[in-house]
Amino acid sequence: MKPRIYSVLIPYLTVLALVLNLGCDSSDQTALAEPAWEGLYQRAQTARAGGHYSQAESLFVEAVATAALPPNDTRHLQILHYLAELRALRGATTAADSLYRLLLDRQQDLPPYHPLQTAALSNWARLHRQGGQYGRADSLLQQALTGLRRNPDRRDVRLRQILDQLSDNHRAQKHFVQAESLATLALGHKLRDQGYEHFLQQRYQQAETFYQRALKTQRRALGAGHISLAAAQLDLAQLSRAQDQLQQAENHYKKALSLFQRHPDQEPAAQLEALDNYANLLHQIKRPEEAAAMEEQARQLRTQSSFGTP
């Protein structure tokens, strides 16, 4: 029995030894190694795309060794992502699990909504779900969702993808009510994204149709006080301003901010956007004192939420 265990672990231990010990003390060394590193990386990507997982894994390991990248370099981290993915595809779930754990440890300095953070949490959750560990999968996806909600870009398509993944995870456990709520949230994001495409092309009537549909769908399924309705109100406020309907825009901002007041710890990026844009509108309509009050709230929120300056 022992020889079989060793035969399974040795390839993984080789990879882990490389990713743990590789580093670079000389920037000149990295610069000189770059062309060779890029060639190996491209060959690894080609092998991965072609389904040659063992070959791809060997090339990725050789690439990171050749480049001598620092452990927290984003290029090094990207290769670890591929190695974890390849391990999972080959059925080496224990090895993949350890690599995802290592990744999240090394990525602590990245913003919580960084693509590498979301990818690691999402893929690791998928691995747990495949193993029937739904609770752990849910925890990882919730962590990804929390990080994405801190993203200044509230239209990030990954929000919808994580919500869909969470919905599927609950549906697999026959938690149909939770699954449906999450699916409704994902649909709301989709409808608003479609509306925004029309908005960018100045097709305002079509944009409003999608925004209103998102609002009505989520209100009917989740209730009038649900925080998700604030995003649609912000979209409608932006649409109203684009058409110089300033009173309507103000009404939408007020509705959004009322929802944020009920849920002060949720959606900080969207909340900050609402305060900034409403303050801008108040300046536009010559109400500077009220604008200053909104700006002060935004300043406090930035401080509390560790946001950078706009």
C-alpha cells in the first residue's frame, strides 16, 4: 500500500517544493530569464488548452523555476492557479486543495476583488462541491462575493457568476428557496447589465425597460426593502441625469440611500457611488450645504471601509 501512496504524492511534493522555495534575489536574473520563461509559459498554455495536462503541468513548473519569480509575484501566482486547476482535472484533489490554500495565503496583499482572489475562491469552492462538501464551498463563495462587493466597479460580471455558483450549490443541497433567491439576484445583475449596454449607446428607453424589469423582478421575489434594489435605483438615477430629469434622478438617489441606511454594512462600493453622485447632483442644482453633508458621509465611509480616494 505504501508504494502506491508514495507514487501519488511524489509528483505533488515536487511541485510544492518548487513553489515554496523559488524566489529571486536579483532583478537582473529575472530580466535575463524572461524570454525563456515566456516561451515555456506559452507552451504550457498550449498543452493545457489541448488537454495535455501532465505536459502542461511540467512546463508551468519549469517556467516558474526558469524565471525565478518572487513567491508573491502575480505571474507566479497565476501559474499556481493553473497548477491547482490541472491537479483538480487529473483527480489529485488533495494536491489541488493544498495549492489553493497556499494561493490564498500568498494573495493576502491583493485587493479582495482581484481576479486572482475570485478565481482561487471560486475554483476551490467548485473542488469542495464536487467532493460533496457544500458548506465549505458556500463559505468560499460567500468570501468571494464579499470581496467583489467592495469593487468600485459594481458592474463586474463576476458578481453574477458567483451568485449563479452559489445558487447551484444550494440547489444541489435541495435548498430551493435560497437557490431561487440567489438566482433572482443573478438575474437582476444580468438585466441591469443589458440595460447598461443600451444606456452606453444612448438608447435610453430600452435601458429604462431593462432597469425597471430588474427592479420589479427583485422587488417581487426579495421584498421592497432588499439591498439589491439599490443598484437598480442608481442605474435609474444615472439614466435620469443623462436626460436632464434631475428631480427624478434625486428621487432615485434618495431611494437608494434609504436602502443603504437599512443595510449599512452591505454594498460599500455602491453606497459610496450613491453618496458621491448625489453630492455631485446637489452641487449641480445649487444646494451646496446638502452636497457637503453627502460628501462628509462619503468621507466617513471611505475611512471606515479603507477605500482609496476617488
